[in-house]
Amino acid sequence: MEKQKTVRTLESKKKELQDQIEGIQKSCKHPELKANFIQNDKGGDKKVMMICTECEAAVRYPTSAELKDFCS
């Protein structure tokens, strides 16, 4: 029972932190982007996205030229 309480507390804190990150990312103007690999929270497949250098939000998929630069 104690483990279950601990897990619930940690999940609650995780949700709180994710909400704070989301707020920061929504208010960011994303002035500079760079291509980088990202992976979902569950550890699934990685993909290349354009990431904001300030808030680390995945903003969009790279263009062909950006992807070519990233791979070279």
C-alpha cells in the first residue's frame, strides 16, 4: 500500500512539472530551431524534429534541406 501511495504522489508531481513545461513552451517565441532526435515518454521510436533551443519544444518536422544538413 505504501508503494502505491508513493507512485501516486510521484505521478502527481510529474503531471505538475509537465504542466509547467507546457506553459513555458506555449509562451516561448521559438527564436532559434535546431534539428535533433526526440523520443516519446514511453521510449518508442526516435524521430528527427526541429527543436527550440530555448524551451526544447518540438516545433515541426525539418525540411529536406534541414534534414540533409543534420545528417551531414
